[in-house]
Amino acid sequence: MKKSLLLLAGLALATTAANAQDITPANPKTEVEVRDNGTVKTTTKTGKTNVGAALDNTKDAAGNVAGKTGSAIKRGAKKTGSVVKKGAKKTTRVVKRGAYKTSNAAKEGTSKLEEKTE
């Protein structure tokens, strides 16, 4: 059972990889052009050369890498921003709490001094 599943998975992977490749068509296209003087010019186009197909594939791959890099940088910036924001909130709370405690202590101290002076 395991061997058959592995065989099927390997076959599926191989066919997917083969279908994903950009294969240039081998069917030639013939164009016929009739000139003003009555002569006929016939041109045959067979599609991209191997070098042209390789350049296109390289360009697509570079675009994919650039897109993935950009999204990773954006995601990292968002994470960093949220961490900084959370830290700022914590700092603000601590500062407010410290100021509140200090003002309460000052009020208690002045009220004690007033009681002693009276």
C-alpha cells in the first residue's frame, strides 16, 4: 500500500513538473506576403528559440523572487511596528502609574505635614 502511494505521488509530481514547464510550440506558422510588383514572399516562424525561452523563464523567476522578497519585508515591517506599538503602550502605562503613585505620595506627605503644623 505504501509503495503504491509513493509511486502515485512520484508520478503526480513528475507529471506536474513536466506540465509546468513553458514548452514552445513546434508548429511552424507560415506567412505569405504579396508585394506590389507581384512577387510573393513566404516567411516561416517556428516560435521562440531555446535562448529566448530560457530568458523568459529567467525573467519570470526573477520577478517571482522579487515579489516574495517584497512581501517578506512588508510582513517583517508590520511585525516590528506592532511590537514597537505594544512596547510604547506598556511604557505609557508604567509612566502614568508611576506619576499617579508619586502624586498620591506627595499629597499624603503634604497632608501629614499640615496635620503636624496645626
